[in-house]
Amino acid sequence: MALKLHKRGFDHAKELVKEGHVVIDERDAWSEHQPSADKENEFIHQHGFSEYGKWHLGIDDAEPEETKARYKFPYGNFKDVHRCGVLSAESRAGQYKHYDIENAAAHLHGMIDALAPTK
């Protein structure tokens, strides 16, 4: 597998966080917050695969262009970056030794946590 950091996705996520398009949710919320297959298909139909790809931290060059399989490690819901999605990406990337993706997710994690109000 030729999985690597998707720079456009990482840059898009950083920009969204800087603009405040962030949901500071709990670690385990991603299964509830990630877009359904129907929502993904609707987004692709409306915006195309290039825009869809910007919502992922990983890209697999071994997969054909214009397919969902090409994009890995989603981090948001096509509107906001979700902390839980970033944490999920960080954890899974580390587990599978995709260190460039893990480091990008950790960077986003730090950016998001810096926005959280202190308790």
C-alpha cells in the first residue's frame, strides 16, 4: 500500500481549525459523528472527489482516482473538524505505523486542544 500523508487534507484541516470550524467533542464520539456512507456519496455527488479528499489525512496512491478507497483517515463531517475524528486518525495511524499521518493528526490535536476552554 502506498499510503502517505495527504498534504491537501492536512492543510485544509489546519485552515478549518484556525477559522474555528471545530467541534471539541469526546474521544469516543467519532462512531456517531463521522459521516455515513450516504452523506459521503451525497457530498461527492455535489462537490467531487477532489473536495472529498480534502477531508482525509491519508491518501493511497495504489487505489484508483475518483474512488473513496483512495482516501483514508477522515477527520470531519464536511463542515467542521471533529476532535474525535482527529484522535481516531492519530491512534489508527500510529497503530499501523503511518508516522507522517500520526504526526499530522497529533499537530491538529494540539491545535484543537489549545482552543478548548480550561477547566
